[in-house]
Amino acid sequence: MDKTSISTLLLNYWLSINLSYVTFFNCWSSEGFIYFSRFLDHSLSNIISDNHQILRRFSNSSTFVEIVNLNDSSFNPLLEANRIDDRSRVKIGLALEFGCLNSVDFLLKCSAKQCFSTSIQWFLFSLSDPDEIFQHLSKADLYIDAEVKVLADGGLYDVYNNGRPLGGALNVTLDRIVEHGTLGQSRHSGKPKYEHRRNMSDITMRVGTVTQIYPNLNDSMDKIMEHLESDRWRHLDHAVRMGFRLSKALHVTSGFQVKYVHYDRWTFNDSTGGILGGLIDREIDYSVTGLMTKIKRMEHLTSVASYMTFELMFIFKTPESSNLMNSAFIRPFSPSVWISVVLIVLLGSFVFKFNYMVEFKMLNMREGIESPSWYGLLVESLGNFCQQGSSFKPKSFSGKVVQISVLMCSVMVYNYYTSAIVSTLIGTPKKSDIKTLVQLANSHLELGIEDVTYEKAFFFESHLPDVDYLRSKKITDSTFIDSATGLQRIRRGNFAYNCERNVAYNLIRDTFDFTEVCDLNEVESMPTQFVDHVVRKDSHFRELFSLRYARMREVGIVKKFAEFWIAKKPECFSGSIVSSVTITGALPIFLLLGFGLTLATLLFGFELGVGVLVGKLGEKQDVISLNENVGEFTTEKKIN
């Protein structure tokens, strides 16, 4: 092919893939660097060269082209490779001619700088020996995302490698047929890019693992794999094991081999060490363990799939309130209503007493009926409120109106009070007023925290104001306990335990009955974080993994794993629950009874004492009277 035909093919190819900015590396006739666009001054039209013909062709199609002479003495392959790498996030086209002075060196420098990516469209050709291109490409670090086209043997070939550093071999497939200098239709037109790049069996990817059960570097890989593939104890390493299932589905459908690398931790400081440091330092290609997408971590990483959320929270049963006003028997009425009820009872008894006194004076004096005592009328008024009927019936119309008014008031008060208590006992149990970490710190509840690395890191290194306050008030070394013990202590009451949501829900579902579930409260200790599979931002598998995980989500694979590994919140069937009144809830009743008995005992003692005193005074008076009578009798006898 001559240069004119090649320039025509280049223009047609780049227009077919909607590229408007291209760089042409060749050794055709030109001097230095020439920049041209449709807006370039036409005073340069007197330059007659091969590159000028290219400029003219591309300018007519509004395509910006830069031509670089590979044979120029000032050409620096490393500098140009760095310049291309800086623009790798913008879709550009690069044409490279083989057979020039710096062609091979420039290709290798671009390979070292990871310039063969999905955003850079390469077009390679040779005017002499096209086979030379394939020989050099087989030594370049190409990956599966490479967009490389080679013009050779009457066709345009698609060239990629699943990953040469990972053991991959060069793959060459015919993309378009070239006939009479014209490009044919792409054989992959209308199909996804990776449709014909399914087979990745020639590479072995390095995959990182980290678990809570096996935190040491020298742990047996066989035991770790057995744990990751097991379905037992779903509350242990659930995020890791679900991520392992998804990554296993990924490498099974893609066909690549896996070499697992075990780490003893997630990270030291969100940027170095552990499995996160392994990703950043390119020790591994990806991780089966999902990572929380914190801002500091994502400086060098990007997410390819989000498959669950991570949330730390305190769980506790509604504590028994020490405040008498929170009792089930006191709560239906506010203090002001209770005061009003007492005043009505007292006022009603006073009105009744006054009414009967008037009736006694005006109506009943001749009938010999005594007016009821004030105490009897007080009990009568209280009985009206308790719907116990009335034994006293006033005869006057005014008294009857008062009695009917009190009875109507007492009916509404009594019905509201009893219905409020019944609805409280058969309705949804009352939730705690503790909603924040500060309120939890100031409560009488004891605390427990799951004894795992990320919990200690959060409470001692997050330095959030509420967390610091809680730590200073209640967190000690003995606070950290295992999850099974912590959930059992929750059942006994007055204890709040902090763990990951899925851990708690799994254990609650297995150990709590439905009445206990309704009594549970939650206080968020750490905002919800997404758990994602991540890779480096410049990873060559970034686009492929994103598409494969998206496909898994479409066909329901992610949902199937989520239903098994992500525990749903245990449901509270409040309609079938009748809450029992505890001794603390019934305390006001017993206090009232105790107060009455105590007062009665004191009054009984007082009355007994008064009675004894009166009896002694009476006996003394009798003795004095007897003595006086005896003295009078003696005197009379002497006189006689």
C-alpha cells in the first residue's frame, strides 16, 4: 500500500469510530512538528510533502491531527510516552509506522507506561514488513482492554493480550477486510467490545484474601479456602464470603486461573499496608474481599461492583424506666390530668357534702335521716370515677344534676384510661428514647463491642465527637467481647452491644423469639458504608470487570448471593404480642398500696396510743372520784 492509501484508510477508520483528535507518528517527508486543523492559515499550502497531504485530508473532515517525525533527532520516546500517558483519560487516536528509526523504542516505552488502554486507539502499519509489528507486539505488555489495530495482509486485525505479565499470549483476529484501499464493515460491529474476548484461560490472576477467622499470614491457604467456600456460620466474614462467591463466579465465567495471596489485615491507614496496600502497589490484580469506599482509599482505586452495605450499630432492649411517670398505669394521663382528676374527686365530695347538709336542714330533718359523713362522700366520689355505682341519691334537683355531671365525666375518663392501657399492652412495644451515642453514653446501660479489628479501629481512630465522648465515658478493654456473648447479654436487658448489622441480624434470627425482637432498639454508631469490589484506577481489567459484574446483577446472580448472605431485619409481629406488665411497670400500684398500708399502720398506732392514754386517764379519774365518794361517806358517818 502506498502512503496515500494508508492515509485514506486512517481517515476512514478514525471517522468510523468518531475520533476527532489523532497523533500520527511516522517518518514521512516533513520538518519537525506540524500542527494543523481546518482553521490553520493557508499560507502554509506551499509546503508540498506526504504529511501535508495527510493534514489536508484530515482538515477537510474537521479532525485535529498532530504529526510527529520518528526520525527527527530531537524525538524523545520516553517524553512522548509520558505525554500520551497524561492524556490517557481522553479518547485519542495514535497511528504508528514501523520501520522508522525510533518506532520499536517508542512502542516499548509506551508499553512500560501502560499506554495500551481502552481510551487510546492504536493503528499500526508498516510499508515494508507487517510481520515485524506482530513480533514486537508479542513482547509488549498488552492487556485485554487494548485497542490496537494492525494493517497487514489485506485486512485490519484486532490485536490484544489477556495480560502478558500474567502469562497471556498475543491474540490476533481479523476485524475488517481491506479491498482496493477501502475498509470493509467491522466483523464486531454492533457487538460489545469483550464479546470476542471471552476466553482468558491463558492468564493467572493474583487475587487477595483477608478474613477475620484466619488473620495470620502463615495460616493454611487450604483452611482459608475451606472457610470461604463454606456456608456455615453466616455471621462470620459474611462480606468476605459473599465477595468470594461473586469473584469466583467472575473467574469461572471468564476462564482465567487464580493465585490467591493472603493478607493479615485490610489496611494500616487507608492507604498503605494490608490488602488495600497490595492493590495500590500492584502486588495483586483484585481482591475477593470487598472494601469500604472511603474517600482516602479511593484516591488510587475505583469501584467495579457494589454488592452490600456495612453499618455498625448498638442494639439493646428497651430499658425499664426509673421514672414513675413512664409506668404503663401512669402514662395514659399527663401530670396535669392526674391533678385534675384528684381535684374533681375532692371537689365532688365537697359539693356532695354541702348538698346533703342543705337537704338535711331543709328536707330530711323530720325523717330522722342523718347527713352522710365527708369520708363516705369522698369514697362515693372516687367510686363514681371507678364506675362502681352510687349508694347515695340526692333528693334535690341540684344534687341530681351534680351527680349526673360527675358520672358522665367519670365515664369518659375511665373509658379512655382503660382503653389506653389495653392498647399499650396489645400494641407495638414502646421504643426507647435513646437515639444518639451521647444519650447512650449518659444512660445507665452497660456497653459491649464486638472484638474485631475494624471495631477497635473505628472507636479509637475515627475521632468523631460523639464517638470520642462515648469512649471516654464507657469504653474500656473489657468492653470488647465476642458477638455470641454480646447478643446473649442483650436478652438479659440493660445492655447495649455494638456490631455489624448482618452479624446482629443473623444471631438475633437464630436465638431471639418474636416477642424479644419487638423490644429491640438500634442506634447507629457508624454511617452506612458501601462495600465494593475495587481495582486500581489504571487497571486494565476495570472496564471488563464492571461489565461482567453488571451482567451478574442483570441475570440475578448478585441477588441470589445477597438473599443468602445479607440478613434481613427480623420482623416484629406486634399484632400477636400481648405485652406483660413488669414489676417495674406496676411499681406505682404497689407504691400506692404500700403507702396506704403504711399510713394505716401509723394511724392505727396513733389511735391505739390515744386509746390507751384515754383509758389511763379515765381510770385515774375513776380512782379520784371513788376516793372523793369514800371521803364523803366517812364524813357523813362521823357526823351521824
